[in-house]
Amino acid sequence: MGESQHQLHAEVTVGARGVDVRVTGEIDIANVDEFRALLWALPPTPGPLRVDLGGVGFLSAAGVRALVAVHLRTRARGGQLVICNPNAVVRRTLRATRVNRVIPIVGGEAPPADVPRPWPAPVPISRAASLI
């Protein structure tokens, strides 16, 4: 049998300086429950919960919701969730959903300058009228 396209792997390190979770694969509807359960089961620590998404090639809306839920739970326990090392695709998803305004994101690739933004700049009305 072939390997599933929805593989998700995680390595967890619990230490005095917080919890580090390194995730690889895709986070989508097929495995988001597994991803959420993993993060939900982590012990509370005085340090931050760092989720390294450097090995994640795709993050679905369901994955974003899971991260927000874990952020709220971690904050309610007095901790902080930090997203680390997202690639350009994942970073774009986090920015498009405005998660970057709620959860700190450190490291990773910035989106290339030539990648179109989700909401293009408005066209001046005089120019828009001439395009019709």
C-alpha cells in the first residue's frame, strides 16, 4: 500500500524552558484531530509552548482553528503559544487568517515580494473606470 498524503509526525521535548513540538507533514482535515489531541495532551509548563512548523508543507483552515484553540487553552493556563519557523506557504495562511496578530510567530521564511497578497491594493477610481 502507498503512503498516505496526510502524514503528520511530531517530536515533543519537555524541558525547564518550555515545551517544544516539531511538526512535519501536512495539517489538514484528515489529521487535524490527531494534531489537536497531541497539543492538548501536553503538560502545562511555566515556559512557552513552541510549535515548530518548519516541516509543515500545508496548513488548512482546520489546522489554524486547532492552533487558535490551543493558544486560548495555553493562555488560560498562564502560558504562551509561539509558532516557529513557518515556511512561506504556511506563513501566508497564518497572515491571511490574521493569526499572526494573536499568536507570536518567530523565524521561518518571509513570503517572497512577488507573491500576490490576499487582498490586492485598491485601484484608483479614475483608473478603474477606464478599465470598464
